Amino acid sequence: MKEGDNLKKICILFCLCIICGYSVVFAEQNISVNLNWGETYSEIKEKYPLIYNNHLDDEDSNTYWLKLNEPYLNGKKVVDGKILIYLKENKLYRIKVDFVDGTELIVQDKTIKKMKEIGENLYWGMSFAQVSKLYELKYKEHDESENASVYYLTLPEKNFKRSVLKSNKILAYFWNNQLYKIMAEKEDGTEIILQDDGLLKKAKIQGDLNIKRKAHEEVVKKINKEIEKEIETSLNKINYVKLIPGLYWGESINDIVLDYAVKYVEYYRDENALVYEMDFQNPYTKKDRDYNDFINTYQQITEKIRLYLWNNQLYKIEMKYNDVEQVVSDKTLLNRAIVDGQTLKLGGTLLKPNHRNILTDVKNDKLYMYWGQSSEELFKIYELSRGGIIWDTISINSIDLDNGKENSSSIIVMFSNNHLYKILLCANKNLKEQQKDFVYVKNYLEKKFGKPSVYKKDIWLWQDVTIPVDKSEEDSLQALLNEEIVRSLQ
């Protein structure tokens, strides 16, 4: 063989190695994805569906959920069939995978810019795991002011940054699993303090937030105690609004819709509330004189009346008419709604929820469930019993019929583009005493949604065929739906 041919082959192999080096194929982790480091959003979007997740201030990058063609990677099942990808300056540099067995995998482009070095083989931003491979780390305390975990780091000798130390143990501070500060005491008693200003600033912001959250949690505990007292002492007290006939503070949407035509508008996060608007274009027909006077009057002068419900309790009414806005509220419930809104911003614990019971509502002819209903509204009214399945356009969840009992029969609800379009009633055959309740619910749903079809033995199905559904996606979810049914009856 000619020497030129050999040289040509070597060059080709060399080029192939360079190309393969950029491909996201990691033999040692037993995972391969049809992606390349440095690929842009548009290039990836051509191969996989992408959904925006969030922006990482720490790394000035965006993250996206990427739906795999199959929910498996080399035999291991991926949670929801999606992986998280990271793009910095619109270029792929990291991938995170969560497997259903509880394990995770993070792979990253090794050519990305390294963080600032400190010395002693350390650099700012190193994770706890990375540092522990080099040095012995022993937990000391949690620094609440900076939301940091502090560790003793043992050096091989008493020298650090050209100084002699009093001890070979120095303090290493980690915020968000990133090394950001080091403190050491010199032999003469003075201190060495090294820090990354960017990470330190973020640590202090988080620390301040934690202090606020702790103070806020005390408020939440206090209000929860007040709620418990009220449940015992004021169940029979009704405080009427006096603005709208038959309406009272604390009334649930299940009761309101029996008297008034309303439509769901939005979720108001600032007060953890659901917002409804009274429908004056299509009001109910009733013989009640006060009701008719109210409807006739406000049909003429009102642009809108919005009802705010916190924990499914009416607490605020907002009216707009003749360019004038009027807001009335129940002070106690409004205060609780505001506290919950602040809690959401701080990431703390919400006040005790007051979810309704499907079985109780069915027996009282007050079940508030309708075709096209959003999952957000439904699950704010009836407690979600366990995690479900979320895909591109379809989501599946289950709700216990009786959330006060263990191993209750359940309802599986399916949403297409966040519109309720399918309901499955699943009997728990192991609980014979609940069979009467199951039949009662079945008969009620049949009266409300029409005659069901049989999905499987002891599982009844209702569906609104007018709501558009991605049939291919629904078919691909069939196995996962069956798994969800099994879980809901365990």
C-alpha cells in the first residue's frame, strides 16, 4: 500500500475522532442521544420536541425539556420520557437525565470554559462530590445567613496560599452545591478569607430569603391554629355578602354554580386563588324575585363581576361598571389568601388546604366537574391523589373518590391541551364496603355525562368526542395509562 494512501486514511480517522468527540454518545454511561455539543435550539428542535423550562441566572443559560422518541435510554426508563438540556449562548453544553429507578445522569461538554482556580487543585463552583474526591470533608454546620453548608476540609499539611496555618483544617462553604468561600486561620491568629463574589452575592440573597421564609412559617403556623379553632366553633355561621342575593363569604364554587352561571377565568398566584366571572349573557332562569332583579340590574350597568376563591372559599368580589371599580372582601379570608400568595413567592409551606370530597359532593349533587375544565381548576377543588403522566398535549391524573379513606376507589381524568376530555371510574374490588359508594358515583356520572362504555372489567369510561385529541400520542400513552390505573387502585 502506498504511503500516501496510509496518510490519507490516518487523516480520515483523525477527522472522524474529532467529529465523534462532539457527539453526545457516552459509552461509559451506557447512554446515547442524537445530539451534538454546540448544537443550537433550532437544530435540536428539528429532531426533537422541545418545551422551555427556565433560565439559570448562575450560568446565564436556558433549559428545555426534550421529549425522546421512546421513553427509554439503553434499557433504562426515563421519567416522563423527557430529558433536560442546557443551552448557553444558544449552544448545547449539558444534559440531565432522571430515570424512574431514582438514579440520574448528568453529562457535560468538557470543552466549556472552566471556572476560576483557587489553588490546591480547587476552583470556584466545584461540587461537594468533586472536592471530596481530592480532600476529606467533614460536616460542621449550616450557615443560615448564606444558606450554605459548611465543612472542615483537611489539607495534607499546614500550608495554604503561601501561609503557615494554625491547623491543617480549613472551612469550605458550599451554596447550591457550589464551592464559593474558604476560611482558614493563620498561625499568628489572623484569618484568610477567599470567596467568589458572584456566588457569595447569590448565597446572601438566598440566606435573606430563608430568614424571611422562617418568619413567614411562624405566621402560617399561627393562622393554621386559628383555622382549626374556626372549624370547631363557626361552622354554622353564615356571613352573607349582601351585594349578591344568596351569596356568602366562604361559599365554595360547587355551591355558587348551583345559583349562578359563572366561568373559570384564571389562577391568581399572588393570592393562591381561582378567579371566576359571572356570566350575565347566559344567566340561569329562576323564579326568585331578588335574583331576577339583580340579574336585570347588572346586565345593564356592569361590565364584569369577578369572584375570587381561596382554598375553594369565596373571599373577594371585584366589580367593574361605568368605568368604576369596586372591591369587597372578607378580611379574614383575604388575609389568608395574601399569606398564601407570599408563601408561594418565598417557597414556604402553604396554609392547610380545604379540598372537597368527590363522594360527598356526588351525594349532595354538587360535583363540579365538566368537559373542557382545566386541570388547574379541577385539582384546586379536588385533591390530586398522586403524581400522574404529563406528555406534550395530554396529561393523566387520578383523584380519590373519598380522600379521607385509605385505598379509595378513584377517578382517572385525562386532559387534551389542558381540557378535560376523558373520565375513567375505577373500582377498588378489594374494599367490599365501598362497592355501594362506587355504584352511587357511577350512576351520578351517568346522569351527568351520559351512558359510559366499558374500558375494562370494573372500569367505566366517559369521553367528550368534541374536544380535539392527538390520537397517535394517546395511543402511545396507552401502556402508561394502564400503569396509572394499577397505581391508583393500590
